[in-house]
Amino acid sequence: MADLTSIIVSLSTFSLIRMGLDAPSVHLLIELAVGAAIWVAVFHALALYDIHYLSGAEEFQRILSAVSIGMLLIAMFSFWWDMPLSPARLALTWSIALLLELSVRRLVRWRLRRLRHEGPLSLRTLLIGTNDEARELADSLVPSLGFGAIGCVETSANNHSWNGSLPILGNVQDLEQTIRRQGAECLFVASTSVTPSEMLDIYRAGRRTGVEMRISANLPQILTSRLTVQPIGKVMAVSVRPARLSGAQALLKRLFDLAAS
């Protein structure tokens, strides 16, 4: 609903400036209807309605891409219907749409953080593993981050000296039954505690029960845009691109440094 409001307000602003509060023309109504449909389709295609899977930085990049792609498609449509958008209106609409989308998304994230902190949106989470990494994860899975840890599940790397804060509720062999019995909504896997075959079993149990799944990566805090997942043989690997500037980025940085000096 917020996205529809953003594009309708953005497309209407220029017409209000030019024509005031007169009744909207048929062309404008068609433009608004088609623009709204394009907008929702683009945002859906870029997975912007699954923001709990996106970091703030990745969401910003996708919003920038979605607004640009959406405006390009709307501009193409306007030429097809012989009512092209002027460059001034295109620039104004793009700017307003981007500002509104970023503002609305910021408010949504703030509201989600509040709800998670208060508890209603935190997921009942099973922690897979009982090793040292799992112990650290048990202390990190707090409602304010969206996870309400309810217990652990043992794997073949069972640590019999487990002294974490969570109870052990079962083992990976009967994971599906444990999920249903405990009413779990999310599986959080300590990657160092499972074998590839166990990971496949965990994935299948999660898919059959319809719960969400998270896997720890043991990586420092880096931008997710530098990460890609690649299959290597029978395992999946996370590739980290080096943090270096492209030619265009290096040129812009050099120009900025010269201007600031």
C-alpha cells in the first residue's frame, strides 16, 4: 500500500503543479493505474517485500534499482501511449519516488525493530548444534533481533559438556518431529556443528515443515553486496569479493579528494 501511494503521489505531483486541483485527465488516470501495476511488479521481482531477509545496505541498493527500473518502464509505456514524460517530470518523479520509498522503508524498519523488541514478531527458533559456536549463537539470538531461541538440537558433533543457556530438545535425526512438537518457526544452524549430509536433512525438514532457516557463516561484519554463494562440488561456498574500487569509482574518489583539498 505504501509503495502504491509513493508512485501515485510522485506521478501526480507534476500534474498538480502544472494544472492545479482540476479534475485529472483520462491520460493521467491511465498513467497512474499502469504505473502502480509496474511499480508493484518491479518491487516484487527485486524481493523488496521480504525485507526480513535483507540487510539495510542491500535494501537501499534494491530500492535504488527498483525506483530506476520502474521509472524507466513507466517512461517506455508513456511513449507507447503517445503521452511521453518530459525530462523535467521524469527527474522530479524519480526524485520524489526515491525519497518517499526510502522514508517509508525507514519507518517500516523502525516499527519492525520495536515489534521484535516487544516480542510479537520474534520467531520461535531452534538452534541446531551444541558446540562452541552454538553456545555463542545462543547468547546472540535475542527477541530484539527477531529470534526467540527455545532450545538446541544435537548433531553428530554432540558436545556432551554443553552448558549453554538453552535446553536440548532433541537430535537432528528426529528434527521434523521436534519442529512440530515445539511449534518452531525458524531453524538457526551453527554451520561448524553439522556435516554436509546433516545439512541436507535439516534443509529437507525445514522445507517439509515450512519454517525459515538461517545458517551462520563465521564472517566478520562486511557488506552483503560483496558476498556471493557458489556451488563447489557437493558443497556451497560463500565467496567474498575484495574491497577495491572500480575504475569509475576510483576516478570519482580522486575528483572528490581534489575538490576537498
